[in-house]
Amino acid sequence: MEPGYDLLKHIRKRYPDLEIRSVRALDDYRQEHHVYVVNEAVVFRFPSTPRGVQALMREKFILSRIHAILPLPVPRPLYSSSGTEQPGEVFVGYHYIEGMPLTPQRLQSSGDIQHQRRLARQLGEFLKALHEYPVDFIGIHLPQYERKSDWQALYQSAREQIFPLLRPEVSRRFAALFEETLNDVPMLDFAPCLTHGRLEPYNVLYDEDNRQISGVVDFSHAGVGDPAADFAGLLVHGEEFLDWVSLSYPVPMAVHRRAQFIHSVTPLQDAVDCLARGDQAGFDRLVAALR
């Protein structure tokens, strides 16, 4: 039996003329979605939770507005379910963007500084266009992220659920970071904009043959937030890479500092999210890495 048969039947019902010749599962997304590449041309995503359904519908709406104006390819909605909000039945099909995740190892393997700078410029141009897109043009209500109240809530959750599991010096270091940031009023003052929300290596695709970024995927966390959140995802490649990004999209020092803060506390946010969706194994793995 082909992978995802029970889910793919919903595609067949909605699009009976779509010939499905091959199906390949993408296991990296199993926690939040079931994802399949059909005919090596279309990526179908099936959210596994009600919250995932809402995020997918929001993502579809955002991408239908912005895909044509960005300097890098992003998923373009081609197919979608109709008349249901039930997890396991809801789906969206996007055109398939080829490429491998731009991991730090893949970036560094070239050993070519000029090449790495070109990739940073591509990402800077992409983020500049995304962040400048008028939020009102999206046409739907978007969630707001990275507000001071959000960081206060994360700090409280981390103190209750995570800090007791860490070495005391690690907990103290995180506590000091939160206290310093939350008490720095000017630093937390920013102009909200449209953000990707999860610009991590597995969402930035790299074309090894043409030695360029081939696209940016997974806008399920997109919303209105702090531009620093997208820069924070790029800090996995180091401070120098972010400096190169700023050559095509200048990064003010306050944004840079917030990006460093967000990058530092993202593992805590991921761990809290794991608990919220009942992923104890994921929570344990993240806490073990923090210890």
C-alpha cells in the first residue's frame, strides 16, 4: 500500500482528474504535519491538529498574496481541501521546490567566503521584501508575536517547567538574560512587520548544483512580529553571516541584540511548545541539550 493512502484519498476525492503516479513521504515534518511529495511535483501537507489546520489555512492565504513579489521562490498554493476543518482531511498542495536544507555544515563545506556572502545577500534581499510587504494587503487577521507579554509568559513557563530540570548555573544564566531584556524598554520597541517566523536551516533550501538558495518554505508560523525573529533563525550560521545579510538589508544594533536574545531562548520556547502539544519525547530531548 502506498504511503499515506488514508490521507491521499481526500486528494483523489477533491481532484479526481489528478493522476497520482508516485508518493514520497517527508518524515521531517511528522510532529505537526503529514507531508507527501506527489509525482515529484507537488507537496501536500495534512495538519494533524486543529491548531495546525488554522495555521495551514493562514499560510495558504499569506502565500497566495506574497509568492509573486518575493525575490526567492516560496510555496505557491495549487490545491486545497474544501468543506472541512477536520485534521486528517484538510490539506494544501504546493508546487515542489527542490533543494537541501541550508545547514551550517552545508554552508561551511564550500570553504568559499565569497559564495557564503552571496547566499547571505540572497537572504537579506528576501527578508527585506518580506518585511516591507504591507500587512494590510494580506486581508486576514494575523497573529502577533514577540510582544513583551509573550516573553514574560515564556519566562514564567520556563521557570515553572524547565528551570528545575537544568543545572543551577544554566537556569541562572537564562534568568539573567530574561531579566536584562525585559527591563530594557527601548530594546523591545520595534515596528511590527510580516515575518516568516521560523527561518531555520530546514526551511531554507539550497541548490547544490547551481550553488544558490532555491527557496524558503514552511510559513506556518508567519504572522505580525519582530523582524529580529527572522534574523535570529540565521544566527545558527554565526554572527559574521548575519553581518553579511545586513549588507543587503541593514540590521540596526537594537534588532541585532533582539535577534541574539531570541536565538538564545528559542530552545526554551520549543520545549514549552512540546509540552503544550503532548510531545514528551521532544521535550526531554530539548531539555537534555540545555543541561
